[in-house]
Amino acid sequence: MVRDVSIRVCLSATLLTVLAVSGCSELGPTTPQGPGINNPIVVKPFSGTLPLKGVQFYSFTVTTGGTTMLTLVDAKENGVTTEALITIGLGSPRGTQCLASNVLSVKSGGKPQVSGPTGKGVHCAVIFDPGNLTSEATFLVNIAHPQ
Amino acid sequence: MRSSFAFVARLGLLASVLVTGASCNTTTAPSFDNSQITPLVFTTQTFAGSLPVNGSLFYSIVVTQQGPVSLMLAAVQTPGGAALTTPVGIGVGVPAGTGCPRTQSQTTPPGLAAQMTVTLNPGTYCAAVYDVGNLSGAVNFAMRITYP
């Protein structure tokens, strides 16, 4: 009986030590996690009209680093959701454009399609028609970025 | 009485020596290491385009050193190439959304000297050209942006 209690005390002490060293408690993390992991996310709707073979971009400022995700929520030609692939991407404003380094041609959907690391600074989300549209299209891109 | 006088005299002498010693040190000009000063290196970009009536256009730049950023609206012309003196708006801001919200701006006719100079910290900024209501038709413009 005494031995059982000793073992339990010993195990509890070991567990507490492990939790303390790893920065955990029953209430959750107690030490800061990696940069960007717990940063609040801001979602900005970027909507407009995309001309045939046209480009539109939207600039946003990130004050703490983290991952930014883009979702082409909707794209319509003549009021009807289009099946055409439209290119969206992440980049930095340069000159009169958004210099994108991370692009993907997608159809509209509910899940993030493009994501990438965005450090502190000004970034941009870009949408352009690579030549698949048959008429101008209205679009909605959600930009989820760290504050 | 005499010893008091001597004491006061010695005290005065000591005080004068201290004052002299404290105020007559050799002074030298402060020296600093010139190698710690980073000379500003400037980049010049030309921002040209067609400005529609009531329109606004912008050009994004990356300032890498704190220093002066200057805008020179060099020319405003008709689409046919005739020079105009029509004042238009120019300004500086940070790109946000689909535009360039200006933190500093002014209305100016074109000229061959910088019309606006602002000191900016390193970061991404935008230079804007916009119609303040003076245009009756689209115009071509050329602006020179110089930044460190």
C-alpha cells in the first residue's frame, strides 16, 4: 500500500515535471508558441469585376508574421457561377502591380486554395484571368491574414 | 586671529585650484566612427500613365533606408501630346485595399523640380496621382519618384 502511494506520487511528480518543462498545464499552453501560431486572423473580402484577361489586386498590412490564406469564394460570368479557372496569388505591391510569388489557378470553392507565409509588412492578393473567361466576371476572394 | 586668516586664505587657494582644475581641461572635438554612417543610395522610378477624369492611380515603392522621398510631377499632357499646366493631386501613402490612401498630398501643376518631399522610414509606400476635379478629359502624366 505504501509502495503504491509512493509510485503514484513519483509518477505524478514526473508528469508535472514533464508538463512544466513542455510549457503545458491542464488549462492549456503556458508558454508562447511559435510566431504567427496564435496571432489573431483578419478576414478581408476582396470583391470586384475582373475584365477579360484583366488583373485586380488588394493590398493589406501584416503587423505580426503568420500564414495568409486566399479563397476564391465566388466567381460569376453573367450572373452564373463560372467553371473557368481563375488565377489567384499572394505577393507584394510593386510599381503599378502586385508582384505575386505564390499563384494557383482555381475554381471557386469554400476552402482556402492559396496559402503562404507573410511577414511583417505590406502584401497583396491578386486575381487575374489567364484567358479562360468568356466575359467579365464578378468575384469574391476572402483574404485571411494575421494582424 | 592670524590662524583664522591663514585658514581662510588656504581655503580660498584650494577652492581656486579646484575651480581652475575643473574648468581648464583641454577640450577636444567629439570623435565618431565614420564607418558607422550608411550613405543613402537613391532609386528613381518613372510612373507614367493615363489619368481619367476623377481618377486616381498609384505606384508602389519599397523604401529601404530612412530618408527623403521626393515626387516630381514632370509632365501632364493631352492624349495628343500637348503640354498642359493643369494642376492635379499628388500624394504619398501606404497601399491598402485596392487603392493608396494618402497620408500627405497636395495639388500641383507639372514642373521640373520636386513638388513634394517627405521623410519616410523603411517600408512599402505608394505614390499617387489623382484628379482633383480639374480634368475635362483623360490626360497623360509622368512622375519621377526618388527614394532611398
